[in-house]
Amino acid sequence: MRATPVSQDTAALEEPGGVSPRTQNKLVIFLFLLPAFILFFVFLAYPILQSVYYSFFDWAGFGPAEDFVALDNFRRILTDEIFHKAIINGIIIVGMSLLIQLPFSLALAMMVGRDLPGRAFFRTIFFMPYVFSEVITAIMWSSIMNPDPSRGFLNAVWTLIPGAEPILWLAEPGIVLTSIFIVLTWKFFGFHLLLYMAGLQNIPREIEEAAIIDGASRPQLFFRIILPLLSSTIRTSVYLSVLGSLQQFALIWLMTKGGPVNASEVMSTYMYRYGFVRFDLGYGSAVAIVMLLISLLFSVLYLRLFRQRDYLSGL
Amino acid sequence: MALDAFQSGFLGATWGDEATAMGNGNAAMDLMGQWAPGAFVENSADGTGLGDALGWFPFPAIEGGAGAPTDALGGGNGYVIGINAPPEAVDFLKYISSVESQIAQAEIGMSVPVVIGGEAGLTDPSLIAVQQGAAAAEYFQLYYDQYLPPAVGSVVNDAVQGLFAGTSTPEQAAQAIDDAYVAELE
């Protein structure tokens, strides 16, 4: 039998004067990582460092930043009422996501992941909104939520009830945040549904069957068996949901621009308003840094708290 | 605001919503620029707009208010030429502000003429009214959100929204604009 070409290659690699396989391995790893690292540095790390730098300046975005104001921008952020409002709105959206959107997704996952007839059809339908771009979603829902019953679908249906006045979904400061939340839920529940369905599929049927044989009721089965076994998926889903809510921008900006009168302002729309509409890029950078710190703090605390080194393994 | 004169949901209304309300004859008045008649036609349900029913009048004078009722607030186009632009750029600007070109632009509905004699190209009665109103003005103020630096102009817009939403008083709105202006000058 002839020697295989592979072993000849290996022999060639080990010839003196060449690079040892181990070093060569490292070189290959380095070369493969290099493009990603360059992109990461140029488009992520460097801009973040730049933002940190600009956040110490009063800078309109033209020419070099020269007016050094130290921590003035940060002082202004922390004392600005509209920023407080943006934080509170952010917390409300996060809270509603965790208390309403995720349980809703889990309930649907229990249904379509299991015994519902035609579940493939429902799975597709439920996941579809997640595939839409945020811009399309925003334009579509702005139209659906139009206050004029002859133009907005929701009010057209609502005003069929005798005596019902059209609801000003996006124009009433007291309602607008709920309207935004409805759209966010519509857009993202399919994603969490998919996570939960994958998690449910990982639970061995035998465990459930054993529990049923032992006489567990349906609520017991859910709370004592399914929920604990799903906990790593739930942690992942909560993590992604909180970060997603904190950073949500496109939908809100396109539907309301944070208005009316800042009623749907969140940190990202606030940042955009000051940074790019008012051309106060120093201040906008400072807002971005505050946002980054809040998200980072949450990430670190959350991962620490749950000691979840494999936080994506639940997928 | 006390008159409750605005359409339902006006705080969240887009320019498209507004043009639709006007184009379909569901609104009596609109504070808008010379581009509006065309948009009313495009956004109307039957595609014809208001036709002869559309007119123009100057903003009513407030008793004891400053300024003359004929003063104009508006805008239109400004042209900025780079420091390294070739001389042809200046020639082009001279051309588009010539009487013949202004007439041609008015005829295709591109702009309301700003040069004397250019009004000969206007046929739309409401645009003629707008042109005459602007021509008769002794004082012309560019839109404040364009006239002021972006950091102040955007505060003007937000403060006005606060006024109409009833979340701030006229004094607070004026104060917010003043504060932004002072901060910008620093």
C-alpha cells in the first residue's frame, strides 16, 4: 500500500527550517481572526473610544473638538428631566416586556410547540413579524394606528362599537407608550417563542411522562418540571429582551420620534435628538456612553448573578 | 387651544395626515407653505384636491402685537456654494435667478418666483396670492427652525409642541428657547 499524501504533507511540515505545526496552527488561527478583529476594532471599539473622547467636549460635529468641558455633559444628563423621563420610559418598556411579552410567548410556545393541530402554520405566522424590517413594521403600524377611523385599521374596528371614540394611539401622551409596547410585542414575541420552543424540545419526554405517572397535575407539571428545566432558556430570553428594550430605537423614532412631548422618549431617541437633530454631538456622545454603561452594568450583573458562563447554551 | 380647533390626534399627525385632511376638505385652515397645494391634490381621496375652494390669507393680526400684519414668515430655497466651486456654479445661480428661468420654474410648479417679473409664470390663484403676499411684505423672516442654529431651532419646534400639548406655558416655552440660545452663544 502506498503512503497517503496526507502523511507526506505532515512530513513536509515537520522538515527542519519550516515552522513547527503548533506555531503554524497559531498563525492560522490569528489570520482567520484578523479580519473579524479589524472590523471589530474599526467599527466598534474605535468609535466607542471616540465617543468617550467627544463626551468631554462641547462639540457640534464640525471641525476638531476644542471646547473641553470635562464632566459638564454628564452633569447635564443626570439633571435633565427629559432624560429622567427617558430612563423611566425605558424601565416601563423593559418591565412590560418581562411581565407581559415573555409569559405570552411562553404560553404560545407551550401551545404551538406541542399538541395544537396545524402548529407548523401557526409557528410560521407567529415568527413572521420578526422577519420584517423595523422600518416596515413602523410604517405599517403607524398606518394601522392612524387616529382617523377611515384610515387606521384599529380605530376602524374600534369605532364599530356604538359610541366608541377613536383612540389616539400615537397622539395621546398617556397612551403612546402602550401603543409602542404593543408593536414591540407584535414584532418580537415570535423570536422569544422560537427560543422557548427550542428549549421545550430539549426537555426529554420521559421526564414529563414519569411525572404524569407519579400523579402530577398539569399545573404541577408546568411549574415543577417544565419551568425549572426551561430556566436557562428563560434566562437567555430575559437577557436578550432587556438589552433589546434598552436599545430599541428605530421603531420608536419612526413612529413617534419620542413624542408627543417626550411621552415616548427613551434613551436612544434622546441620544439621537440631541446628537443628530440638535447637532450637539458632544452631549449626544455623553448620552451614548451613559447608555453603554447602563447596558454593560446590567449585562455584567445579570451574568454574574446567574453564574451563567454558558449563557447562550440554552438556545 | 381652548377653542379645540385642531383635528383629532393632531399631536401625532404626520405631514401626510395633515395633507390628507386638507386635500379631502376635512379641515378649514392649515398653516403651511407654498408646496402645500400640490400635496393636497396628491393626498386627496379623489386625486383632485380642493381646486378653487383653496385660498390663502395672511396670519390674522393680534391686537397690540408687534410687527405688521403684512410681515412674511417663510423660507424656500437657499444656495450654498463651496469655496472651491468652479465659476460655472455662480453662472448657474445667475441663470436660475434670471427672469426667464424664474418664469419657467413657476410654470412647472417648482417654486414661487422671487424675482420681479417671474410671477408671470404663475397660474395657480393660491400661489399668486402667496407670491403677492410675500412681495408686499416689508419684513421677511425665515422659518425659525431653519434661521436659528440646529441646537436652538430644534428647541423652538419642541417648545411649540409643548405649547400645543398644553404641557408648557408660553413663558416656559419662551424661556426654553432663550436658554438654548444662550447656551449656543457661549
